Amino acid sequence: QVQLVESGGGLVQPGGSLRLSCAASESIRNIYLMGWYRQGPGKQREFVASVNVDNITYYGDSMKGRFTVSRDNAKNTVYLQMNSLKPEDTAVYYCNAVVLTVLRYEYWGQGTQVTVSS
């Protein structure tokens, strides 16, 4: 069964906006943090943003001021609002969930493509 599902990717012009969603299965419990990574063509995977159980957010340097991460605990869902998009934001965006029990576990989605081009 699929445990993390991303949606909302697509093609957008520079300066435009997209909103990504990632829904985690309700069977996943004790989620400490949900967030986003991305990997562009020929680039290494890069941290984008995350939000933890205390609703504290974190952002990568190049995303600050443009991206906003939020969560809906009732739906086990994290969102990424991306504004003022640039061509260098083109990447596959991956959802991540960190679960803390006795040990730490991570779940990853399959990714959603974001292309910023005129």
C-alpha cells in the first residue's frame, strides 16, 4: 500500500505559483516531522522545507521568503505553497515523513515533477 502520496506538481511560468500536497496514511502514527526535498536535473537532493509536531517550520536557504510549508494533522497532510517560482526550482519534489517511536523511521513519496519554464 502507498503510504505517502504527493500531488500538485506541473508546469508553471517563472514568477508563478504552485501548491504541493502530500498525504500520509493514517496508519502512520507518531509522525514527528513532515517535509519536502527536491532533486533537479544533474543536481543532488536538496532540503526544501519541513514542519514538525510543534508547527515549527524550517526552510532551505534558497526557499526562504518564497515557499511556505504547512500541515493539517487531522488529514496527516503537509503542503508546500511555492510562490515566485524560478527556472532553478525545476525538480522532482519528494515528500518525507519522520516517525519517532523507540527508533527513528523515515518514509518517502515517489515524487512529483515541478517544471518552471516560459
